[in-house]
Amino acid sequence: MSDPVADTPVRAGSDEEARDTTKVRGPSRVSGGLAAGVERIHTVIQDDHRVIAQILARRMAHIIRERAAQGRHAVIGLATGSTPIGVYRELIRLHREEGLSFANVISFNLDEYYPMAPDSLHSYHRYMWENLFDHIDIDPSNVHIPAGSAARDQVGAICSRYESAIAEAGGIDFQILGIGQTGHIGFNEPGSGMDSRTRLVTLDTVTRRDAAADFFGEDNVPREALTMGVATILEAREIALIAGGEHKAAIVRRAVEGEMDPQVAATFLQLHPNTTFYLDNSAAAALTRVATPWLLDEVEWTPELTVRAVAWLSRQAGTGILKLTLRDYAEHRLSSLVAQHGSPGAVNGFVFNSLGARIRGRSRLPRSSRIIVFSPHPDDDVISMGGILRKLVLNENEITVAYMTSGNIAVFDHDVRRYVDFLDRLGREGQLPLAETTRLCATVRDFLSGKQPGEVDIVEIQDIKRVIRESEAVSGIEVMGLSAANARFLNLPFYQTGQVRKDPIGPEDVAIVEALLLELRPDLIFVAGDLSDPHGTHRMCKEAVDIALANVAPIGGSPDTIRGARAEATPHTIPRPEVWLYRGAWQEWPITEATWLVTMSQEELRLKIQAIFKHQSQKDSAPFPGLDDREFWQRVEARNEDTATALDALGLAEYFAMEAYVVV
């Protein structure tokens, strides 16, 4: 929506500091002009998370080196969770490759669950050592993390000492924050006062549900936590808040554009003179300058922006696109759009035809093509694209569904017990070798009897859970008219930690995807383009596909050009296939962003739901449901019907249900 510019730095105390952060460059959008009048906090939008990590890590490195040159400590405030991981990885790289020393650094962490043993899989103490401190030269005595294992009668004194330690260190120079869906910073939940200090708090229900995946169930999430207070955070000399994913968009807008409110602690950051929000495109999507930029200033009316604006106007006016009048445009500050097209009828017709051209039935979908469907988990294929998958089968395409991870952590232990009982019975009835079956069943039962919440499963149980998911996946695509021969289980290594947190995508993951692309040489691939996957696997799988494509598919052009060039490709390269992005279980592409809108009849939607039902381990109560209590099939039914309804409300043709896709 704007030309690439140098990344705007975090506002710093000197020109030298500002210049240091511009060493990392890339496309970004920075609040300014009329947007600054709406946005009460300085905001940078940069969709490449690696660039955000580089900007912030280099800013921290500059502070550390500057303080060292002055013979002073640098005092850094740190956050946990998935948000700052990239920053910590970049700091480790700077230490290893560029000699950045942390010998003069004093660190203070924002928070810790309570009660929480420091060596627990879920503790922020363990997280920080595994993800940062073990890999740098920081003095352990300079590391401060709230003591989640403290006796309850000592908590007050410990919190007071934490505040004193921050003051004795000279205050925090640079504080990293994330933002929760309640708007909390640290664990300052709704109702936290602006004058609050480090203390024990009760966690909000939304916060606990949001953390449920990490703890393998909401019941296992602690009900309390120790956190720096709002006043403590605001005393930091510089603050950088990082947010990613569309599930953060609404609360980001509330924090950046809304009034200050004790129910949304992040709004208090509006008082801080040196705070910057770093957002990806998805987290920034609800900001006025992104969602409705025409309300702020003149815009360049590209076709894409025109479609968005007219669809928005149709919703505001409560009438179909073709019925929008000059008065509707004038009342909603869109007169310039009419002026560019000459009349309301002209712009109405342009948008109506543009949206109508996106509708695709079976006759307008690929035929006799080689297709790979990359499914991050063993059910994303039927959940997200079961409708088009059935049409592609009927169109006699050569389809391979590549399941990228095992999805084994999303199987309940009680399912394992049920399958083990099944095997035990077969063994005792002579259908399986008795000794081996008895040994396996005993090993599994012994482990499960003493398993702690979140504890990593033994290999035998991980394998059983993997096989459960694989058999369900085959059963699901059989509903679509495919068979086990159409399924590939890639089992990418990055996923095989046994925990919710995964390893980074590495060369082994990319090599597996590359090998499949070179073997099958597809004309078209489907990739999960989900922007708010709660456990990040979708994003990481897309990263593996993107890197693999860049390595083995350098040839671009139209589909006809690609097919014509196929014979010229080497054994190590392929013509670049067309890439269609689908969404995950939580949202659908908005109709104004979709390239294609694929129609579904009532019978086709019912068939899709039947395929979802085959994933019995995910039915009734999935281990990682997100903040939506509905089953996956219910979410799918609603979102596919709602997509069709949204198109109908704009005055276009009425369909029962639709899936949306974005073509890269």
C-alpha cells in the first residue's frame, strides 16, 4: 500500500542511536501524517518477522555496546512466549558471529506463573535459559526472573525486592513487550491500575484459555502469576511491543487508537514518550490506516483498494453494490472514487464484475493437472479445502496430499489408552504376537500412569499418536474419493519435539519438501496461508514450502509457460507451480482479498463435514481448540456459509457455501 522505505527505528535518545537501527532495511509502514492523529502510539508495520527481530536485536545491541563504552550496565526488560523468540535468536547470532558481549547486561523478566518450579517445562525461568541465556555470556547473577516457586507468605517481600533490584540497577533501559488478547502487558490483566507494581495477580479466563495449548489443557494452566506492574513497565526508558497475527488485530487497534482504559492495560502505553509497536500486516489489519485509509487522507485508488472500499461502503449503507448512490459515496467520504470512475454506476459495475469473476465452480477449476496439497496437520486438508478437493478429484487431477507434520501432540492420552486396550485384546485372543503386544501395552500404561501435564511422551506413545492421526487422515481423504496411495506423510523434523513449542525450520525440513516437489513436479500446489494459527505450525510449514520453492522452482511465468518449460527443467529444478493459499480452522479469507471463491452445494458441504468426522481424535473436544468452543466441523460449516452470505449481501449471486483462496 506504500513504497518500500527504510525501517523507521525505535525512537531513541540521540541521532547516533537512531542511525544505528537503520542498518537493517526492508519494507515498512510507519505511523505519520493524518494516521498519527488517530494512532496514539508510534507504530511500525513490517510483515517480515525476521526484519522486526533484526531491528530490535540491533537496537538492544547498540544500547549494550554504548553502556559498555561508558562503563555502565545495560538493563534490559525481557518477555517470553513465541513473540520475542526471533529477537532472542538474533541476539544469539550477534553474540556468536559479531562478538556482542552480554557481560555488562542486567536482565529483568516481566513475569512468571505461580506456583511454578524453575525447572518445569512451563516455567519462564526455563524458557529464558533455553532460548537465550544458555547461549550468551551473561553473568547468571545479573539475571532476574520473578520467583514462581516462592512460598506464598514470601511473595509480597519478593515482589518488593524485585522492584528494589530494578531501581538499584538504575531502571530499565529497553523493555520488550507482547500483548495478550485481553490487552494485558506482562500479566497486567483487565482492571490493573496505572500505579500498579510487581505483584501476584489472578489470571483472566481468556488469558488462561490462550495458554491452554502450552499446558495441554486449560485445567493445567496456573490461576495466578507474578508480574511487573504497569507503573514499573512505564518507567522503562524505551519500550518496544511486538504483535503478530490477525487474532491480535482487534486488541492492537484498541491499544493504539482507543481511549486509555484500566480494562486494557496496553492503552496506558499511550502515556509513554518512547514506545513503538512493531506489527505484522495481520496484527495491523484493523488499524484505520490499513482497514479504511480513505477515511484519513487521499489514497491511490488501485483496483484492489477500490474493491475493498466499495464492499465496505455496501456494508455501511446496508444495500447491494449495484444500488449504491452518489449520496452513499459522499456521506462516507468516497466521492473521489466516483470522480475517478465518472459515475456511481461505473464504479459499482467495476466492483460487482470484479467480485463476480472470482466465483469458481467445478467447470472453472483445473483438470488433468498434477497437484500437491500441503497440509500442516493431518486434518487441515479436509477442514480447509474439502470442497475444492472433491471437485479436483472429479476433474481427474493427479492429487497428492502431503501431511507435513504428524500432529501427534494433539491426541489425548485417553485415546492412546483405548487403542492400547484394543491391541491388548487382540494379543490375548491370538490375533497379534502376545509377548510383543503385552510388552508394548505395559510400557505405555506404565508411562501414562505417572505422566505429568505437558510431559513429553515416550517414543512408543508418540508413534501410536502419529499412527492414529495418519489413519484418520487416510479415512478423511477416502471420503473425497482418494486413497492411501494419494497420501504422503512427511513428518518434518522441526515438529518432533514432543512439545507445543517447535524447533525452527531447518535444512532437513526444507530438503524433504524439495524432494517431493522434484519427484512430483506439480502444476499447482495448495499451501496453508493461515495468519493466526495458535501454535504456529502453519506458518512454519509455509516457511518450509517457500524456501523449498525458491530453491527448486526458479522458473516463473503463466501456467501455459510453466507447462511449456517443464521439459527444459533440470533434475534439480522444476518450473514454478501456481500456488493457492487456503486458510486454517479459525478464519476464512475475506471475499475482497480472495482470488477465487469456490462454490459448494449443500450436499458438497455435507460431504466435507463427513470427511472432518473421520478425524475422531479431534472431534467432540480437540486438545487445542483455541478460544472457540465449537467443534471444527461447526466452525467450517459457519465460515463456509458465512462467506456465501457475505457475497449475497453485496448483491451478487446466492450460493449455499463457499471456500476462499488467494493465488500467489
